[in-house]
Amino acid sequence: MAGRAPLSAVLITRNAASQIEPCLESLKFADEVLVVDSASSDETRAIAERHGARVIDKEWLGFGRQKQFAADQAAHDWVLSVDADERVSEKLAASIRAALENPAAPVHRMARCNRFLGRWLRHGEGYPDWSVRLFDRRAARWSDDAVHEKLLFGVTPVTLEGDLLHESAEDLAQYLAKQNRYTSLAARQLHERGAQASALQMLASPLVRFVKFYLLRLGFLDGVPGLVHISIGCMNSFLKYAKLAELRRGDA
């Protein structure tokens, strides 16, 4: 489109056939959709290709490195990074198109709205869950973190209107299994950086998290789903340091 910077929407996937189609539908406004797939054994690749996406196979490098690899392979410098279980709302798509007409900054953030136990969370950790996903890859790059990766940049991001909708198809058991994997990866990262784990951290981290998100950020207004969501988050804070302590004991 004349006058607008071209955009590549990029995804990293593995066995995302049950989730990816609505995501791809929401990305039709992008000039390119690139899917970097890691050994999917389901129909992920076929679905992506059917929707006109370019698919590249790449062994798993960890979340941060995998996302950076995807950004590097994009056809255009402006990149929108999304996950297969996310959808770009119509309002957000319009905001992205408008921003690329005359970019005010090389990095943009958006509110991420999470659906949990059948309810769209509008408070606590679930919203606005600010996520920096639209960027000029010449001015930003993903961290090398295996989990809880973040975009690294040196400017103040512009805020876009509209929500990035995160609607996971996981049930509670699947969600808990994923959180268990993530806390193990997070503990491993801390261990590799030489971090220590103390009883005070194990106790204080969940407490601070609960007060911040359930009370101060009004997570209680999201009912039972909001309570379950923050409770699992607090458990994750505890488990991350408990697993770090276990790793440190293994060094002794």
C-alpha cells in the first residue's frame, strides 16, 4: 500500500493446528505472514500455507532466539510478532495500519487481553498486560532468554489502540503443565546467571505479586477466573525460587 511501511507478521509454532487458523485470519492486513515452525507433527504447516503464509522449518532455539530468527527472516523491516493462540482485533489492526503510515517511533506496544477459564480478564495480571510486538527490527531485537523473552530497545514505545486477544484452547491441567515447564526454564536461567534463592524470596515474591495484581490492580473484579489466574501466578513465583534452590543444592 503506497505511503505505508510494509509489514511482516511473524509467528513461531509447534503443533499449533488447533489454534493457528483464527490467528492467520486476523493477519490478512499484513504484507507478509511468516511462520517459523519447529518440527510440527500436525497440520500446522498445511494450514499456514493454505492461508498464504511463508513457512520456514527451524529447530527449537528457545523462545527469545527463535523469535529473533523469525524477525531476521522476515521480508520487511517492520515486524509484528504474534503467537499462534493470539488474534489481532479489528481495532488494533486499524491502529497498526495507521501507525505505519508515518511511524512516530520504531517500537510500539499494545494491550493484551487474556481469556482464562472462559472469561476475558480485564484487571490484575490479565489486562492490560502491555506487550511490545510491533517494531522496526533495525532498532530492536529479542533477548536470548529461553523463556520470558523480551524485546530490547532504547526508545519509549508508542501505545497503539485496540487489543491483542490471547485465547488459549488449553484446559486448566494443560495450563498448569505449561507453567511447570516455564518455571523450570526460568529457574535454570537464574541458576546460569549465578542467582541465589532464599526463604525470604520464596515467601515475599508470591505475596508481593498477590497484593499488586489482585488487590491494587483490582484482579478480584474478574471473579473466580481472576482469583485462579493470580493464584497460579503466585505459585509460579514460589516454584521458580524453589527450583532454583534445588539447582543450587545440586552444585554443593
